[in-house]
Amino acid sequence: MNIASSREPAGDPAAPGTITSRPKRAPIRPLHYLYMLPMLLLVGAFLLYPALNTAWLSFTDSNGLNNPNFIGLKNYTNLFTDPAFSTSFTNTLLWVVGVLVLQVTFGLLIALVLSGVRGGNALKILFYLPATISGASVAVVWYFMFDPNQGMINTTLRLLHLGGVAQDWLTNVPTNTWALIVAATWQGLGPNMLLFLVGLQNIPREPLEAGTLDGAGPVRLFWSITLPLLRPMLTIVVGIALINSFKVFDLIWVMTQGGPYRSTETLAVTMYRESFVSFQLGYGAAVAIVLSLIVMVISIPYLRTMFRRDAEVYA
């Protein structure tokens, strides 16, 4: 018997009895960190420095011209006694509720309908087209639609003999804020619909087929199977909508400039007005810090909680 031929190949890592060693990692040398230097410089120049500078300005009386003087927490105490800030804070909450209810809900409904329609690609493109238009262009389109005299909405209502419902949509409070939310919803439905369509396509067919064989109807299938499996994508869509509702600016500024009498301002619009219209940079910086803190306090715990639940479900 040839002893050499009965042995396992020495170089075969899959051979039984062969001891394999993990590949050694190359040591990290200080020179390697130089590859991170461009990224660190960009982050520091365009993220960290502006954030720290804004935080410093919020404690000063800066007007952008003279040397700022440190005034402590005066800007923050003035926020809570300013009626304009209270109005913008309330409007911001309305935007959060409106965007979450309208954009997310209707985006999901449209995705559910189009996912079961043959040849629905044309409709998908039609719903997504508004998302390709800039916010300023959307604002101009809807501004003329809401025109009280010749706008399409009031004209249509009069043709339907509903002239009593017609009104000045961008002047009456709080109708004007909800009118702006409707315009933003028209633009934001497309991306939400697209994300939900991706989520629906990734849902396996077997649970749905099993539920159908058990006699579950469409509503039961949606609540018991589709929605739970769609929760990871729902988490992403809600998170994006939540953040976008806090930072909306261009649509409001073009359509109403926060008026009339600052009744449609949100925190983002108030921040811009105080900083670049009234030149109260210190006060505007305080609004920016408060807005950033609100977004962080709401968004970070929400995302951590939802992703933790998803990890537990799919573990």
C-alpha cells in the first residue's frame, strides 16, 4: 500500500484532520489614517463647524454686522414669550401630523392598488412625476390652484354648485396651513409609493397564499400578514416623512412667505425670517437649535425602537 497516496492532501483546507489558520490581518499603521483625512476635513468644515458656530451664536445678540455680545440664555427665554414662535411651533406639529397621515397613508394605499394592477407602470410614473419637480415650482402651481377668484379649486366648486364651500384657501386660518400640507402631500406621494412598492415586492408569496387558503379576505390578509412584513419599510418611510415635515421651507415661503400675519410659519420659516430678513442672527440661531433638538428627540428614539423591534422579529 502506498502510504503517500492514502494521506489527505496537506494543502486542502477542507480535508478532515487538517488544521486551518485564520488569515492574518494587515497591521494598521498611522499612515493609513491619512485616507480618512479628506472625509474628516469635509465633515468638520461643512457639519461640525457650522453646528458649533450656530450654537455659539444662539447665546449672542449677533446681527451679522457688529461684533456679537454674549447674552446668555436671553434668546431662549424670549422664544417662550414670543407669539410668533408659539404659532410656528403649533404649525410645525400640524405639519408632522398632516404629513404622516396623508403622505404615508395615501402612499401605502396607492402602492397596494398599483401592485395588483396589470400594466400599472404608467400610473406609477404619473404619481411619481411631482417628486421630480422642485418645491418652488410645486408652490407656484398650487398657488394658482388655490387662487380665490380664478383658481381651479374654487372654479370647480362653483361649477358643481358648491360655491358656498369656495374660500380664500391661503388666507383663512387654519385652512391655509392645511392647504400647504395638501400641496406638499401631492409632491411627496411618489417617493413613499415607490418605497412601499419595493417593500411589497420583497414580501414572500407563501404566507399570503397560506392565508388565502385559510379563507382570509383582503383586509385580513393586509392587517395580519402584509402590514407586519412591511414594517421595516414602513419604519423608513415614517422616519423620512417625520424629518421632512420639520424642515419644510421652500413651499411655504413661495406660497405665503409665512403669512398672512405669520399664521403659516413653521420653525424652519421662523428661523429664516429672524436670521435673514430681520437680521437677528442670534435669535434665529436659537430657533435653529430648538428645531434640531426637537428633531433629534423625536427621530432618534423612534428609529432605535422600531429597528430594535424589527431585529427581534427577524432574529
